[in-house]
Amino acid sequence: MPYVVGLTGGIGCGKSKAAEFFAELGAEVVDTDAISHALTGPGGRAMEAIAAAFGPTYVRADGALDRARMRSLVFAAAGAKARLEAILHPLIRAESLRRIRDSAAPYVILVVPLLLETGGYRELLSRVLVVDCEESQQIARVAARSGLAEDEIGRIMRAQLPRAERVAAADDVLVNDADLETLRARVGALHQRYLAAAR
Ligand SMILES: Nc1ncnc2c1ncn2[C@@H]1O[C@H](COP(=O)(O)OP(=O)(O)O)[C@@H](O)[C@H]1O
Ligand SMILES: [Mg+2]
């Protein structure tokens, strides 16, 4: 197995941005969110099981998951989230493992937004990297990115581990409290350390 760094952090902290900078430097980035999205996109490999479990009304005309409809169901019906995750998680894990094994890069950044909350993937990881910023920055960035209302962002944040606990569980903390060039430089420093550790 290659050297794998688990990258996590609260919503809006900058996981995707940091992963992009790692990828530019030559790390293999395996993003479990992107894999999940592909599995539930048009013709995605989870769609047959989802249609069987939830009914064809959850499949759009193009063959993708009707995300808005599923979000409402998950919000309204107890157990729906667990049923969906029971379909998706094994597929996401298998695809992540395949990409990790197939990678020829010096090391892998595995992006798992709820890494610390769910406890999955830990046995694969050499290190846990937490991207961290102020909660006010999370809210501002997510609002600018998605237009979500502040109370909705707060709801998502409260479903995630509190900031202090996340940072306490980290091997490395990537502080994303300044501009993007600062983030890029900090990613560069971690990249050098991971290259050395992976050798
Ligand atoms: N240091 C920064 N300065 C300015 N904008 C940032 C910074 N870090 C992240 N962003 C922006 O904030 C938003 C959230 O970052 P993102 O990487 O998508 O967070 P996450 O993947 O953790 O939810 C994105 O639009 C991103 O481009
Ligand atoms: Mg992201």
C-alpha cells in the first residue's frame, strides 16, 4: 500500500482547495465526495441499487440520482440516510481502494469530509491532516460558494465534530486562515514532509 494521508476538516475549511494544491504538486488525490457523486450520476454504479431500494421516482430522466428529492427523504424519514449509506459506502470504499492501489504517485491524499465522525478508513492512513479555520470563515466561505443560508450552514456544522476535537485528533493541522497563496505555501511545506515520509 502507498503512503496515504487522510484529509478532513469542517465544511468550508478548504479541503477541496487544499487537495487541488496537493494534486498540482503531484500527489494522487482520491476524493470520496467526488466518487460518491460519480456513483450517483447518470449511469452511476449505485443507481440500480438505489432505484431498487427507493423506487424509480428517485432516478431522474438522465439516470442520475434526484438529489433534491433524496435530501427531502433523508430529512423526513428515519432510516433513509442509513439505507442510502448502506448502498453507497461499500461502493465508495471499493473505488477509493482501487484508486489508491493503482496510483503511481509518491503518496495519496484521501479526502474524507467526515473521516473523524464516521471512523472509516483509519486503518489505511499513515497520517490524518485536518484543514482548520475560524468558524466565521467557514460560514462566510460556504455562503459565498453555495448561497446557503447561515442557519442551514450552522446546521451542517453542528452535525460535524467541534473544531477543537477535530484539531486534537489530527497528526497535522493545515491552518487556512489567510489567502489562497498562503494556503498554497503551507500545502507545499506539507508536501515536502509527506514526500520524505513516503520514501
Ligand atoms: N484561503 C482562502 N481564501 C479565500 N477563499 C478560500 C480560501 N480557502 C478556501 N476558499 C474558498 O472557500 C470555499 C470553500 O473551500 P473548499 O475548499 O470548497 O472547502 P471544503 O472542501 O472544505 O468544503 C471555496 O469556494 C474556496 O475556493
Ligand atoms: Mg469540498
